[in-house]
Amino acid sequence: MPRKFFQKYLPSHEAILNNRHIARFGTLFLHPNLWHINRRSVSGGVAAGMFAGLVPGSNPVQFAVAALLAVAFRVNLPVAVAVTLYTNPLTIGPIYVIAYWIGTLLVPGAWLRALLEWSLSLGKPLAVGLVALAVGLSIAGYVVVQLAWRAHVALAWRRRKARRAGNTLR
């Protein structure tokens, strides 16, 4: 993925250090992996954001969960928070239908029933489907970013090799 594209929108290290809101948390948000743009950090941030996007609640709740996951797993924090926005008023209906469908496939398992008793008020199929969809989207997001990043790097290497040989690869 184009690193320069992301770096345009991310704050500098000095801006992070001098931010009064971040300073309240001490060194919690100062770990370099939370702000670096590399394949592992960005794909992990996508996975954290995909999972947090399906946490019941409004965007601030999802943002907080994404931030906590990013800090816990030392992945890109801005990416994790931004990715939660895939759940919005336009997409939540289809996502809940898919989650309900997945939940109907998984509900008969006794281990899931015991794990998700708290979600009875929402309906077992919806609760199970949301968890399954969150895990699936997290894994898919991580894998897609890993593969896309690797493809981008391989293409850049080929172009550089062709340029050095006097050819141009399109």
C-alpha cells in the first residue's frame, strides 16, 4: 500500500507527544507500532477495526474498542479507528441480516449458547452471527491487507528492476 498516502494524514511523532488529550494517558499511546505504517501494523489495524465495528453501540463506543484493541495488539491505531466506520446507517441493515443468517447456522452449538447468554435480549442468532461476522471480517481484512501490501511491494520491485534495466513496466 502507498505509505506516503497514509503518512499525509497521520500526525507526526512530535504532534502526538504534544497533544494534550494523548498526554493524559501517559505513555500508553506512544508505542511506535501504534503510529507506524507497515504491513503488519496496518493489517492488524484493519482487523481490529473490522472487529470493533460490530461492537454494539454508537461510533464512540466502537472507536474506544478499536483503540483498546490497537493498544493491546500494538497495531496501527488510526487505521483501527477509521475502519470501524464501515458500519454506518446505510450498511448496518445488510450487516445485521448477514449476521443473523450466520447465527442461524451456528446457534445449535451448545458452546456458543453458553458463551453468549448475555445477548438473549437481542436474539441468539443475531448475537452469534455478529460475533462470527466480526471474527470473519477481521481475518478477511487482515489477509486482504497483507496480500495487497505484498503485491504492491512486488510490483514496485519489478518496476524498479525494469527501470534499472532500461525498460519500463506498465
